[in-house]
Amino acid sequence: MEGTLVLTNFKNYPQSTLLNAETLLSQFAGIKKPAGIRLVYSVSPIDLGLARMFRDLELFAQHVDHDDPGASTGKITMEGLIDLGVTGSLLNHSENRIGSYAIEQTVVKSKRLGFEAVLCVESAEEAEKYATLKPSYIAYEPPELIGGDVSVSTSKPEIVSDVVSICEKHDVPVLVGAGVKNRNDLVKSLELGARGILIASGIVKSGDPVTSLTSLISS
């Protein structure tokens, strides 16, 4: 699984925000990663300051704006995230969709600043539309499967393969999300050509997040 990214989205679940976010990150810091596995945690906007406490972990934001520092109330600036030690962000997640102009401007800026943008898409058509921008990753997540018990790699393997084929033309690696729960889902995603997974409830709402994450990445 060389170069496999496992990106855990904390969302705004009570189990993974505020004091619980700090507790989870403390526990995840003790996980021993197998060779070739990269673990990243995408935390709620209210917890981004934890990046300064957990310098040994890779923390992403759940959203970032293309606005520059200054008079931009309510915006999350890339420069501010970088200063905190946050190295990347989700973008256009199905729970926080944005327009095409914002996507283009944010991806362009992220490349200029060396900031990783994981661009979420809901279809092969969207992957085709945005792959030319060359974000760090494209994450395919059909919204109807998010938070469910059936993985997209199982229910829609042909679309995953299509998204991978589209993105390969532009050298953009693909993540698979929606319904991903366990190691079988990860293995299937990799077999379909993905470079990793985007997972949320399967880890943070599992009852034992450390065991869930460890079992997912361990052979």
C-alpha cells in the first residue's frame, strides 16, 4: 500500500470536537503506521488551533477559502492555516459545496502556496470538469452513501474506476469516500486504482476509534 492516504474527517460530531477532538488526536498520536501509510486528520474549524499542539500529526481543515488575509469576515484563509501548521484542506465536500469559481481560485492558490487541496466531487462528470485544475487529490463521494453502511467501492465500483481513469490523464490521485468502514473497503478501493480513502463515521463514531483505525491500516 505504498503511498496510501487515509484521511479521517472529524466533521462536527460531538465525539470528535472540542475536548473530544484533543483526546482523539492524543490517542491517534500513539498509532504506529505501517510503511507506506499516511494518516491525516481533518478537524472542525473550531479545533484548528490544535495543530499547534499536535505538531507530529498531519492536520487538515474541512474547508478553506481563496480570500487573502484582510477584510474577509468569516473566511478561512490559507495563509492563516499554514501559520497554524495545518498543511491542507478538504474542499467542496458534499456537506459544504461551493461554486466553480471558488474551486478554481482556491486550487490555483493552494498550488502556489504549497498547500494540499483535496477536492471532493459527487460524480465522474465533476471529476472530468475539475481534474484539469490538478488539485492534490480528487475525492469521489456520492452523497447518498455518505454516513451509510455500504461502501462506494462495493456499490459503485465502475464509477470509481471511471473517476480513476479520468484523473490519471491529469496525474491526479483519487481518494474514495462514502460508506467506507473497514480494511476490506480500503483494499477494494486500492484495487480499483484509488490512492486512499476519506473516512469519517467509520472511525470517529465507531466506539473505539483507535482500534478501528489501527485495524483498517494493518495487514
